[in-house]
Amino acid sequence: MNERVAIIGIGSTGFSPVSPDLSFKELTYSAAVKAYDEAGLHPKEIDSFITGSEDFMEGYSIFDEYIPDQMGAVLRPAHTVCADFIQAMGVGCMMINTGEFRTIAVEAHSKASNVKTLDEVKAFGLDPVYLRTLKENAEFLAGLEMRRFLEETGNSVEQCASVVVKNRKNALINPEAGHGAVLTEFDVLSSHPVSTPLKHLDAAAPSDGAIVIVLAAEEVARSLCDNPVWIKGFSWCSAEGNFWSRDLSFAKYASLAAKKAYAMAGISQPSKEIDFAEVCDEYSYKELQHLEALGLARRGESGYLTETGATSLEGEMPVNTSGGSIGVGHTFEASGGMKVNEAVQQLRGLAGKRQIKGATTGLVQSWRGVPTGTGSVAILSNES
Amino acid sequence: MTIIKVPVKGLSSKEYERSLKVTWQPELQYAWDNGIAIGKYLEALKDGKILGSRCEKCHRIMLPARSFCELCWRPVDEYLPVKDTGIVNTFSICHVNWDASRLKPREPRHLPAVIEIEGASAGMGIMHLLGNVKPKDIYIGMKVKAKWKPRKDREGTITDILYFEPVRK
Ligand SMILES: [Zn+2]
């Protein structure tokens, strides 16, 4: 990037399985107030506004029309990006790099609890000719991918279960997380089989919440903010549409996105230069698969690293210190936002009991869920 | 060159749908949280009141009630009932149903209107229907009043007001 971009304000509502006390607008508003306050900006001083959202999750088509009020963006440039928060954040960085915008607000929220037919929405994402016709719950794709991944890499279901145990344990010390728990691998393995080898507890539970950040060009960031978090690199990538023709053992989309993000950030040895990672763990095996794709674990070793504690809070490469989607709750297009929030707290030294001492560089990664092969990566740092 | 003759046979509409298209009927259901402001507004309707909210900074009384002023970017200061009378800001005579099917000649026309409610700030309209009025008698600026459902039938939805009807002198 020609112009360096930093996060100068962030607001989160925290995450919970339901949020009946606030409308989606009120939910976003409460996150936006915190973010703008932290940035020291009135929304009139913010040049453009972006929401990462998917109409079917909102229950509104042309959801763009419903974002200005709660963002403070009435009669201002605003648009949605039908993608994860990290992609929306990347769009914001690119807008700043046009030179036409100095500050951008980026938002994503989940009101998954308001979608009464979540499985229908998921089914609606399946190919109508080749997949929907089989009339299987969309999670069967996760079961298929998980089996192929384990088969080819030699990772085990027990190691997947240890991802769940770790993430739900981390969530216990994250006040924003909704699914903290003390579990054992046995609890996970003996939970109800959804689509084997995937068990009920291998999957993150839907959750509500909102995240807003304010991005700024370097000069603005330095004048307004004492602890900016720099976006050093970002990228995203989409695989072919046909799920069944992808390499299910390896998350190529994440690998390619990471390669670009690392190059932008000047990172050549990811596992040495990155202090912690927030990766997509919508299903337990995805955390392992993503770690291998991101180059943070060698192929076939992600399970071993997890099992032996290398990815725990005290480990060499802490992964999902927030609790991840499994521990915090799965917030669909806001998932990347939850992870960015954790990274910002870590890089500002505000992560409380979860704090990784001396952390300077973190990786955040998201995946858009089955049946997609789309994922994004961003590298954040407290050093410019 | 051999020319192969393909037998031609017309398809029934069912055969056409089945052989040339793949169909899907989604079953999508949502239950949106009302939250603070919408919740208060709908509750007030049950009580026969139209609820607005006031912002001390821009001095607007906003309709429907909202929990924050989207222009001043601050929480509202007060929720307060406004009147159930107003004037027609704009209207249309709708000759088609929700699904775009045409109304039959004798069916009453639908009469959607934007109504500026008395007691709210200028330009603060709500969307509703007009009733108990001939389409040709409606005009911009016409004074109207809410025709409420009987109290026992109200459910906390905007249809607790059946329609707005002209205020006759
Ligand atoms: Zn105001």
C-alpha cells in the first residue's frame, strides 16, 4: 500500500446467543458510538462507511439502504460489501489508498438469532442443481471436508476435539464471549454426531453481536491516536464454485490469501514473525486446516501442535485467544470483525487475562462457511 | 451428408418446467428483535397512542420513535406521544395487490399515504393507508385522523390503526 492505514477506534457489543433487548440498528449504534468515541471523531468527520453483510442473513434485500442511520451516515457515502468483515476492512484500506478518503468506518453485525430458518439460508447457499437436490443439511459438506482433511494429513478427531477444549477454555476469560466452558476431549467426541466425523460440539454455535472500526490514513492516525493498530497487509481469495472439485485436504484459498498478505507486510517467516493468530474455527477441523494453509503449522502437524499446547495461551503460537468462533459464538459476516477486535486488544495490551506479552504482530483470518471456498487474511501490528 | 430428422413434440408446461429448469422454493423465516424504540412505539399503539422521540440538540420530535438521533448522533432525550391527527403529505391510488395482480373493477382501491403527524417536527411523516374516503376526494394537505381498532383487538402492530380518515368539519 502506498498509504499506510491504521485502526484508530474500535467498538464491540460483545457476543451472545440472543440479543432481544436491542434492534439490529441499536446493536450497531452501540458499537459505533464506542468506535467513534475512541477515534475522537463525529461521524460527520468520517469520509465513508462500509458494512459487511449478507442480505439473506438480514432478511432484507438491498440491505445497503438500512445502514446509514445507525452508522451516522445519513446522506453520506455508504455501501455494503457482501462479504466478511475482513474483506470490508480491505475495501476500506483500498478506498483510503485512492487518496479521496482519509477516514472510513467499517461495520459488521450478526443477528443470527433472528433468522428462524438458518438451515434454509445455509441450504440456499448450495448449488441448486448438484447439491440442494440431495436434500442434505448443509453441514454434510463440513463432514465430508473434515474426513478428507483428516485422511490426508493424518490429524485426528481427538486433535480436533482439543481445538474445541482450548477455544472454549479461552472464552472463559474473554468477557465478550458467549460460550466459555470447561470441556474434555471426551465431551466433544461423545457429543451428537452431526455428519460424521463432525460432532455437535465441533461446530461453533450462532451468535449475535456487532463490531465497528474506524480506519485512518497515516497522518490522521498519528494526529488522533496514541495506539494505532496498523494494517500491514491483507488479501482474500475464492476457490472454484464446485465444492466437490476442490482439494478438501488443504485450504488453498487461505494459503493464497496469506501469501499475498505476508508479501505486503514483508513477512517471510510467518511462524517466527507472527506472535498470535485469530483464525476461522467455525468447525474445529477448520482451525487446523487453516493453520496449515497459513504456514503456521506444517502439513499434518497442526493437530499435534494443538494437542501439545503450542497453540494455547501459553504456547509458542497462541491461536484464537479470544475463544474463536467456537468459544465466542459464530457471527457469520461479523466473524472476521470479532477476530480483528481480539487482535486490536492484544496489540494494545488490553486483552486482560488473555494478554500475550510483548505481542507486536497478529494474523486474523476468516472463511465464509460452507459451501464457500472464500477466505481473507490480514496482518495487524502495533509497529508501523 | 446425412440429415437426421429430430421428431418434434410440444411439451406440456409441467414437462417444460421439469426438463428445462431446476426449481427451488426457499422457506425463509425471520423474527426481528424490536429492541428499545420499535418496542416502545408498538406498545404505545396498543394503548392508542403514536409515540415520538425528542432530541434536545436538533429539537426534532421524530416519528416513529427511535432511541438515537441519527443526525446529531446521540441518544434521544425523551419519548412522548404526539397526536393521532395529521395532514396528507403525498398519496397514491393503488390498483394492484401486493403480488402485482390487478384489483377487480369493483374492489376498493388501496390508498397508501405519507401522513405528517401533528405534534411531530415538520416533514416527519409516517406511512399508512387512507380510508372512509373516495379516491377522488383525497388531496395533498388534507387533514386526517387515525381510525383505531377497538382496544381489545389491538396487537401492537401498525395495523392497530386501521386507516387515517378525513377530519370532517
Ligand atoms: Zn438531533
